[in-house]
Amino acid sequence: MGLFNEPVTLRREAGVLTAGSLGLTLAVALSAMPDGFRARGLMVALETSTSVIALLAAFLVVGRLRRDPRVDDLVLVCGLAVLALGNFGFGTVAAVSSYATHPDFVWASVVGHLGGTALLAAAPFAPSRRLSGGDRTLAAALAGCVAFVALSGVGLALAPGSLPAAGSPALTATNVLSAVLFAAGSAGFGRRFERTGDELMRWLALACVFSAFARVNYVLEPAFASGRVSAGDGFRLLFFAMLLVGALREIASYWRRLADAAVLEERRRIARELHDGLAQELAFLRRNLDALEQGSDGSIARLREAARRAQEESRRAIQALTAREDFSLEAQLARTVEELVGRFRVAVELHVDGAPSLSPARAEALVRIAAEAITNAARHSGATRVRVSVRRSRSRCVLSVRDDGCGFDPSASSSGFGLISMRERAEAVGGTFALASGPARGTTVEVAI
């Protein structure tokens, strides 16, 4: 199982990344070549790619914000926007123009990164209350981000006197502060993920670990301000790569939700058509057959029974189509049992003990089989009590329906449609079907999936 496949292990994942980053940082610091290397093309590619990724992540969070405007997401958008604009305006442009070591560009980049870092670290601690103003507030916030980055560059360019050079205590202090802010942001995003289950928060928490160690490496070797590509730049790239993974997974979840919404809408449409058409016609047929049943040779009674079964089948289809996908097997069984008890006046005991999580198709199959078995027991065996149980047997889910009715000899009796239907449903979802019965011994139906 991959490192990032279990949401409940976020703290362990962050610990692994922290230990690995610390080890790599120490290895670089103690190596004979700690000064990085000059590669103008690589630096341009690094700054450009990080700017594009930050803009993509900001655009993604803007989509979240427009669907559900909240203060914390607005702060997150602003942090990512400032990082993206700062990277492009002072990183990419400086690398392309060979001014990467100019104090104006260095400090403009530092101030822009520090502002974006502060906003990013504040996002998980911002209140989750709904945001007033909608698109106007978002537009004003983004305009403020652009103005902040622009004024940072202009203000530092016009500042009187010389700015501190690379490696100065002031630059070291800003990197230390950024490392602390990213560490705090990682902890905050981690707590937000544990509280809400928002997967983007999880990836932001892990990404901030890399960015914190990027700043630690800049403290050890300020290649960021000397025109060299260093280990700190590698950690910074890992931060944005982790951010990209989180953004892509978030986008994929949007597509899944759109597909699920479309499927649910179609299921509801079919359910409405069944209810308003087939189910109503079957009910009308049964009412009229009741009036014709007297004096018939039994054919009317058989037609009436067929209509009853068709009506029950349509009702179950409607329930299955309109059921929420996140209903548990236990909840679906409980609802079905409650309905059948009210209809047939038979006592049903339901016991669910450690049933594994099943796909919607398999859960639906088990519910339909249990409903058919209970219906057969109530209508044909004279049962007064039915016991329905679900248990885990190794890696399989076992459904058992046992009644105290008159039973029958399976080898001597022709299989009715109900038994055939239950067997076919079980086999259709990869399960096995077993039947045990005998005269005066009741009947047990067991399905393992």
C-alpha cells in the first residue's frame, strides 16, 4: 500500500516526510558541495513551473470558493495567488533577465514569498464561516494580492540606500520566519483535514513540510539569492509538486461528483416513471382482479398473484433507484425489514455483526434477497418468526435468513421463481447461494459475498 493511500495516517506520513527531509538536509549540509550549481535554464524552468502550479491551485480553490464561499478558502486563495505572482514577477522574470542576484529582485521576491507564506499559514486557522459579498469580495481580495506584489517590487526598487545582500542576517531571519510559518501551516492543515476530511487540506499539510525544509536549506545556503540552484530549490519544487497532486485529485473528485449527480438524477427519473406508470397500473390491475376473483377457476387468482409480485418488484426497484449511495447495508436492511413487518405482520429479528463495506450493487443484491426470503416465509410457509443475520466470515459477508415455517423438501419441490431469482442475484454479484429446508424444519437461505 502506497505512502499516501490511508487518510488516517496523515501524522505518520508527515513524520516520514519530515524525517526524510531532515536527513537529506543534513546530508547536503555536510557534503563537500553545499553551494549548489549555476544553471540558468533550469532556474527559469523551476520558477515558471512553480508559478503555473500555484496559479492552478489558486484557480481550483476559487472554484471551491464560488460554490461555498468561506473565509478560510478566501485566505487560501490569496496566499496561493501571492506566491504565484511573486514567483512569476520576481523569480521567472529575474532568472530570464539575469537579475536573479540583484538586491531589488532578491528582496522583492523575499517579501512576496513571505506575504504569500503568511496568508497560506493563516488559512487553516481562519474561521470557516460563510463569506458575505460573493464575487465582489473575491475580486477585491485578488486585486489586493496583485497590488501587494506590485507595490513590493516598486517600493523596494525605489527604496533609498542599498538593500542587504544575500547571506545577510536580515535575509536569514526572513527564511527562518518562513520556515516557522510553513511548519505552523502544516500542523493547521493537518488538524483541518482530521476534522473535516477535506483531502486538499491533507495534501497542503504534507506540502508545507517540504516548503519548511526549503527555507531551512536557504538558511544553510542562501542559493535562492545567489543565482544558484540548490537543495532548497529542490524542496521548493517538491512543495509545488505535492500541491499539484492535491489539485489534480480535487479536480478528479469534482468529475466524480458530477458523474454521480448525473447518475442519481437519471435514477430518480426512472423511479418517477416506474411509480407514476408501471406501479400505478399494477395497483389498478390488482383492484380489478379482486372484483373478478369470485366464481373463477383459479386463473384469476394466479393473475392476481402475478400482479402482486410485479407490484412488489416495482416498489423495490423504486426504493433501490432512489436510495442514497452512502447508505450502509445495515441501514438498508433495517428499512426493508421495517416495511415488510408492517405489510405481512411477521416478527423479524435483524442482527448485523461486523459486516464489511460492500459496493452499492452488492449491498442492493443482499437486501433484495433478504426481502424475497422474508416475503416467501411470510406468505408460503406460515412462519411467525424470521431471523435475519449478517456477519463477517474471513473476507466475505454472509447473509442468513431463517424462518420457523413449515418448510419443504427442496429435492421434491420444483423451484419457484423466487428461489431462482435469489440464486441468480447472488451469482450475478460474485456470491454463492445455499438453501436448507425440510418438512416442519423451517427454511434457511444463506448467501456469501
